[in-house]
Amino acid sequence: MRRLSIIVAMVLAMALCASVAMADKLQEVKARGVLMCGVKDAVVPFGYIDEDTKKLVGLDIDICNYIAKELGVKAEFKPVTSATRIPMVVQGSIDLAAATMTHKIARDDTIDFSITYFMDGQKLLVKKGAGINSVADLKGKKVGTAKGSTSEQNIMAAQPDCKVLSFEGYPQAMLALKQGKVKAVTTDSTILLGLKNSDPNPEKWEIVGEFISPEPYGIGLPENESNFRDAVNQALIKMWKSGDYKKAYNKWFGPDTKYYLPLTWNMEVWP
């Protein structure tokens, strides 16, 4: 009888293991009741710590909360950087990365992406009157950006004769600009807008030049998890169609904010 009980226990354990192994990311998230979201915590206004409330806020935070609500779970957040966001998705320490990440074909070898949820382009932030108006003016000069970002490769391709200094994040790059260690900071124009207008003296800085490259943001997702990817995309499409995306966008980029940027593009939506 004891031998039979042991066998039954082993069979049940094997069945449990098999069911866990077969469970996909969407089932895993719903069973856990929590969507682990990797977000920036120092990029205004996408993800940052509010000085007054000491809470994590931003457009990416609002989008993650919306997706989590659609999945019937709650969102929890982990800070990521440009260098750590993809490894954290791959390792499974986060379920998704909503972290100002450009969807590039090269990144598809490692992770999957949602549909584009934000459209931007790379530019330069410089000291006003510094005589830098385009990438052509950066020849022989130092430029700051974030380690692990697409901006590193884009600026080197656009101006091979500049020297790129990569920092842990954009606030550190901005500090280097203020200290005169670099002549420009380069990244997506909305991030530059956040850096400029968060400074105590925003009038000292200006965003210049044509777009160096287009920057379509996608949410980073685990590779080969189509059910999870579909659920995230469906949530984004619903957010757009319902008008909730525009409300969230205007909360951070509307005419009554310090980061005004008209919404001039349309999300890809499916019937």
C-alpha cells in the first residue's frame, strides 16, 4: 500500500511538472496574478520618480497598468536600463520591458516586440549658442548617450569622426553636458525634451538637427510566446481605439505639460 502511495505521488508530481512546463507566459502571468514590468526610473516623462510623491510615474507606467488590467492582474515594476532591459526579459526576471526601446530587426534575434506604441526620432541636445546645429558640427567632438542604446550605433554611423561617451543613463549624460565633458547628448527627441525641461534652467539648452534615425518604440517580450504577445497587442489596440491612449499621452505630452509634443502618428490597429 505504501509502495502504491509513493507511485501515485510520483505520478502526480510528474503531471504537475508537465503542466507547469507546458504553461505559456500568458498562463503564467495570470496564475501569478502579477505582471512584472521592466521600466526606466530616470527618463522623464516615460518612467521616473516623482519628486513630490516619491512614486514611479510616467507614460510607460500608465501603459503597463492598462495592459495588466486587461489581463486581469496587477502590475509590478522593476527598474531597467538600456543595457539591462533585454537580458532581464530573456532571463525571465521581468515579463515585459516598456522602456523607451526601439524595435530594431537585430533585436528580434533575442526577444519579440509588441506593435509600435510610441513613435520618435533621434536628435541632439546642446548648449544654446554652442554652434552645434547638426551631426556635421560634431566632427572631432565628444557626444554623450546611454550605454546599450541604439543611439550609440546611430550617432557613430551618422558622424564617424565624433567620440561617443556612453553613460549608465541619460541623466548622467546630461550631467556630463553641463560639466562640459561632452558637447552634445543624443537620443530620442522626447527623452531629450524631458532632460531639457527638467533642468532648473531649460532656456540654456536646445534640441537641434534633423532626425538622425526613426525610433519606433515597442514593448519587449519573451521570444516565441505568441499568446502573451497577442494579449499585449490586443490591450494596446483597445487602449488606442477607446481613446485611453490619447488621454495618457496628453497627460504627459499634452499642451498643458512641460513636454508638449503633438500626437501626429497613428497606432497600427487590427480589425
